[in-house]
Amino acid sequence: MKTAIFCWIVAAVVLAGIPARAQEPLVLYDSFQTKFLDPSKWVGDEYSIPEGLLLESSRRIRGRFLSIMNRGYGTTESNTGTSTTSTQLIVRDGLGVETIAATLQVKGLETVACAGNWEVTMARARIGGYFFNTTEDPNFIPGNGSAENDVLVYIAVYRVSNSSDPANVLTIDARVRKCLDYDCMEAMRLAPNVDLGKIHLNERVRLRLTWDKNNRQLIFQREFGPEYTIHYPDTVSDTSPPGVSYGGFKKLDVQSIVPNCTTQPRPVGYMEVLFDDVFVNESAVP
């Protein structure tokens, strides 16, 4: 399997600015103009691995925006490995979602690392989800809760603790991963990350990703600039829906990945993000 994936990376991935294609129209899924989040559209979720490290987490309507905040810590038992916390808002029925677009604005940020652990702290906001499963097992059950062999696609706005950029600058890139276990804590990179540039704290940015199944490709776009495409070969099966719940966990989330550390100051990852104007492909909306 690793050999097949490696061939995908070096022979079948194309990253280039291309003109816009004819695609399914997008429709507004939520502009967060209500007092509370709509339970017919969204499912809230958060997690901490290991447990107990997500001390501050929130999802709420703030003015005319969705605010998601996450503050996570590392463990204090060792100087090896990392801990992960996430605060998410998931599309309730995402099975038909093949495009997701949203506007993001990072309002708060902190990334404190550990002098005794080589791992960096990362705080990031993401849009994306799990779009298909590569299995050819006839006994596979879609939506069984397992992410194993699911293909995770997302755009992230992030900062790492060892960044050489000015303190108010974040990086944007798109990533494609194949999950190797139930929770997708182990994943294999299927293509080089797509560089979508930089952004400043408090700067708004519109991001879009599309799974173009008919042409066996994934498309990424920032604002109304060039599209960037990753093609995958005919040998990769994309006919099975994802194994994770809610039709693929199409989501908005804020996540902290923090090194474990035995010394002070204790590492922490923090980010607060405003999301606005979430669009999806027209056929995904009832």
C-alpha cells in the first residue's frame, strides 16, 4: 500500500494555478444571522487526546459571526510526543457535500512550546472533512464510525511556535491525508501540501475546497485567485463513502497540537476564529 501511495505522490499529483472550471453552483448554508446555532444544520463536538487537556472551548454566535475558541495543553509526564485538542462544528448531513467554502478571521492566537521537546506547538483553524474511503472491501460499512482508509481533505490557517514570520502572521495551506487508524490519529500524506500564502491576525480570508469526483481531483482556492488541483489516478478507489459519521465530518474546527513537557512554562495552544458565510454545493442542501 505504501508503494502505491508513493506513486500517487510523485507521478499523479499536479499543483498549478489553473483557470476556473464549470462546477456545481454554490449555495449559502449558514451566515449565522440567528441568535443560536441551528441544530438542524450543525452538530457540536470537541475532543482531547489524552483526555482532560481542553480547558477552554466554545462555539457560539458572536454578533453576526460564528466564534470558535480552543485552548489546549500538553501533558506534564514526559518530554516526548504531543497532545491534541479540537473544538468543532460539523455539518449534520454531509454525505452530499463535495464543496465547502467559508470566510475566516483569526482573532486570538498563542503558541507556547517546550524547551525539552523538539515538537512544535501548532494552533490552527480548518475547513474540510472526509470525502471518500479507498477500501475495495465488499463488506465495508459506510458511516461505521471508523476513519480508517478515509481520505481527509482540508485547508488550514495556522501558526507554529518556531515560525520565523512576524508574530501576527499565519500560514495557509491545503492538505490531503489517508487515515491509517480508527480516529485518524495516524495518517499518511497523499500529496505535497498546497501553499496558499500568508495572512495577518484579524485579516479576513475566503477559502474553498472541492472534491471533483468526475475528474478525480481535489481543488483548492483562496479568495477568487487561481485554483490549485491535486489529481489522483484511476487505481485509487473513490466509490465508497467515508466511514466516519455524519456523512464525512464536513466541518469547521479550531485545533491545538501541543508538545508534552515536564518544565515551565507549560506549553499551550490557543486560537479564536470568526467564521462567516459557509457555502456548499447546491445538491447537498435539501
